Amino acid sequence: MAENESVMINEQEARLNTPALRVGQFASQAAVAAPAEATAAKMQVKNLNFYYGTFRALEDISLEIPERQILAIIGPSGCGKSTFLRTLNRMQDLVPGARVEGQVLLNGEDIYAPDVDPVAVRTHVGMVFQRPNPFPKSIYDNVAFGPRLHRRCKGKALDDLVEQSLRAAALWDEVKDKLHRSAFALSGGQQQRLCIARALAMEPDVLLMDEPASALDPIATLKIEELMLELAQRYTIVIVTHNMQQAARVAHRTAFFMVNERRAGFLVECDTTATIFTAPKDKRTEEYITGRFG
Amino acid sequence: MSVTGFQSGSRRSAFATAALDRRRLVDRVMQALLVLAIAIAIVPLIAVLGYVLAKGIPGLRITLFTKLPRPVDLGGGGMANSMIGSLIMVGLASVLGVLIGVGGGIYLAEYGHGRLAAAIRFFADVLSGIPSITVGLFVYVLLVVPLHSFSALAGAVALAILMLPLVMRTTEEMMRLVPETLREASLALGVPRWRTIVSVVLPAALEGIITGTLLAIARVAGETAPLLFTAFGNEFWQRSLLKPIDAVPLRVFKYAIGPYDVWHKLAQAGALVLILFVLVLGVAARWIAGRRRLSER
């Protein structure tokens, strides 16, 4: 058992030294395979304002989320990163008194148009949360939950979808012999990958990740980051992170948010990760990146 | 490094001063008082159990469960009709109480944010404190008078009203214990609110709800007062839900205050049956609750 673990750690260390994940290398440079330049915008956010009652929490945010890339959102605590992320799949609608102005386009369609059902939006924009939150069900039932309730498929087709989703989340080999055991028997990192598999089973257009590794140890974090780079070849990913190295390691583009004197979050700048970390246009970005505040 | 500071003014060690001795004494006295309190609290419980067991076991014959009541000079018979009557009324009350109680609890937990919910919560708490005989009188006016007859239905409704606040508040509490992150996980998969409640929240809270419901059933199964003006009692079999029906607590009540030794014996046996029934439900509730804790590990 102990031997096994040490082997695993060595493997992890070996991977740490692969160029794609070494700190200081930017995903947009390293992951050449990913179409870093000139892809169409999957989502467009136009002049987005978000209110809790009369309090404006997000102020006039506009940015584009390119297809099959990873956009990282960084910024100090309380700058509305998570709130912004949750406006992208209308999860923030659930907060009493929540109100949105402006547009969020997904494939050119405004998800806040009056005739759009928020529930339908969420089937296209999946989400992974800060802490792993598997259902108190078996591993299989966790992944099958969404497809089952939407009557997408059953029987053999469902089995295949579950396997495919678990493979895509790099979890299949670890759980294929215990699919019908409780999801709580898994480690934290495995649970988080299970939650990713659960989101992927809905075959979403976009995957939102709200600090998906902040509750995990470094090795599990690394696995999630590797996984994200792999998923970016097929999915559009938006990740909120407190960890600037993480943004540097995985994101093609990075958006820097701040909070203004009215306690509202706003976008300072959004550019390729390399630009944000080496030659930011805004002085505030540079100050944050170099650790002078935040 | 010197330790003289600790010992100044006393020849004894710093770890055994007079002040510490006094604290230790106070500690012992307090502990003794608490043990005394728990002993006093538990004495009546054990005394009742022991008394009912001792007095009830001799009367516990198979005829108690199979025979109708008979005149005293024929041995008094059994209370089969009372047991069936109790089962019918407790069963019907459970169906009513669980359907409405769980439904109300779900509303309070998932949708209850406004003033209406606060009012419902308040009245549920008041309702759980109302004397059970008042509920009996209420149902008398509500059902017995308009239907011109005491009935199993009226008895069941009275018991259901007593169950309602218990089931409702337990359901609410248990649903609130389900972490918000689970609801979010389901909603983020594009699952509608109602489906999330049915498929995620309710199953996660189910064991707690069942435990609470069993305790509520146990609580009303022994109720006598609300049945006095509703079920009324009956010496014979009763198939209709709209006619007076017997119940074990009613029969025990009647026999216990009657003048015959035979009756007293039957009453004690009936009381034992009631206690055993409640005990079984209580143990079942504990078992389910214990299983839940295990599965969370």
C-alpha cells in the first residue's frame, strides 16, 4: 500500500516536470496542440451588471470566452469572480433578489432573454464547485443522474455514456471495478473528478469551474489541472481561481477582476495569459500579479 | 531554568495547593449532584416498565389477541377488536399525518422564506403543545356532530392532527440538514427544482424523516384522550370506518377504572402490549438512525 503510494507520488513528480505543467510556462505557449489563436467566441458577455436587490455586485462587464480554450478569472477576494461565473449558467438566479442587466450570449443566443428557461441553460453550461459535492449515491448513479433525469438514454447506452464520461474525467481506471460503491468512499480528488464526470455526462457546451482544486492536496490539484488541459481540446472552460500559478499553468486567457470603491466587481483587463503575467496593460494588474496587494 | 517561582509561599508542590483541593471537591460534589438528578429522572421510567411487565405478563394470553371482550363472569375475554381498531386508526392517522406532514415540511424547508411560512411554523409549534383532549373535542365538533356518529375516521383524524406538527417539523429539520451544495450540484445539471427535491434532497433526508415519523406514530398510538369523543369505544367488531370503534388505550382506560379484578388484569396486559408496541417503534427508529450514521462514514 505504502509502496504503491510512493510510486504514485514519483509518477506525479515526473509529471510535474513535464513542460506543460512547469510553473512559469504558459499553457497558451506550451499546449501548442490547442488552437490558442483566432477561435470563435463560444460565449460573449456584453455590459453585464448584476444586482442583489439594489446593491450592484458586478459593474459593466464585457468579455469573450473563446471556444475550446481555458479562461481563468483571477482577482482579490470579494471581487465578484464567483458571482460572475455563476451568472454564466444562471445559477445566480437562485439567490433571492438577484437581477441581471446586459447580455450573455451562448452560441450567439442571449441566455437572459425573457423566453429562456434557466433550467435549459444549465444543461448546456455545466458547473464544478469548490468542494467536491457528489450525491450520496453510487459512483455510477452520480454520473448517470443528469442523463437519466433528462431521459437522454438508458440501459447499454447509459452504461457507455457513464464509462465515456468517467474516462474523459480520467477516473475510469480507478473506479471501473467499484462503480456501484458509494461515491463517498472515494478520496477528495477522485470525488472532484467524479463531479467533473457528472457534469460531462450532460455533454455541456461550456464547463464552469469555481476554484475546483482549492479543497484538494497538491497532487490531486495537479491531476485536475492536467485533466483541464485535456478537456480543453473538446470543451470551453472557465475557471475561477485564487491561485495565480494555477491560472498561469492552465489558462489560455486570463481575466483580472477587482472591486471598486462602491464594492462592486469589475473587469480590469482580459488578455492571453502570457500577456497578463508578463506585460499587463494595466498597472493594477501588474501590482496584483507581483503580489503588491490582494 | 528555575521552578522556585511556582513554589514560593508554600512547602507543597505547585500542583497540589489548597485552592486546587477545593476545586477538586467542588467538582466531585457537582458530579454527584448530576448523577443524583439522572437517577431521580430514570427511577419512574424503570418503575413503570417494571410494574407493567410484572403485572402485565400474567394476563398476556393468546386470547387477549383473539377474543372479543366478554362479561366478567365468563373470564372477560380478550381485546382483539381493540387491537384491530387501534391498528386501523393509527394506520389511517399515519397515512394522513405523513402525507400532509411531509408535504408541509418540504414546503417549509424548500420554499418557506416568507411570512406565511413563519406563521405556519409558529402554529405548528403551538399545535404540538395543545392538550390532546382539546384536539379530540375539536374533531368531535368537526366530524362527529355533522356525521351523527362516533367513528374510526374521527379517531384517526384526531390522531393525525396530533402527529402533524411532529412530522412536519422533523421533515423540515431533516431537509435543512441536507447541504446546499447537493441542491446546487443537481440544479447545475439542469435538473428542475421539484425534481431536485424529489431525487436528491428527499432521499438524503429520508432516514431522518422515517425516524421522526416512527416516533410520532409511537407517540399517538398510546393516546387515550383524543379518542374519548371521537372513536368512543365498542365491545364488538366494527368494519365500518363511520361507526364507533374500539382502541387499546380506550379499553385499558375503561378496565383500569372498573371495579373487577379480571378487568384490572386485562388492563395491565393491554398496557403492556401498548408499551411493547411503542418500544418496537422506538427501537426501529434508533436502528434506522444508527444505520444513517454508519452510512455517512
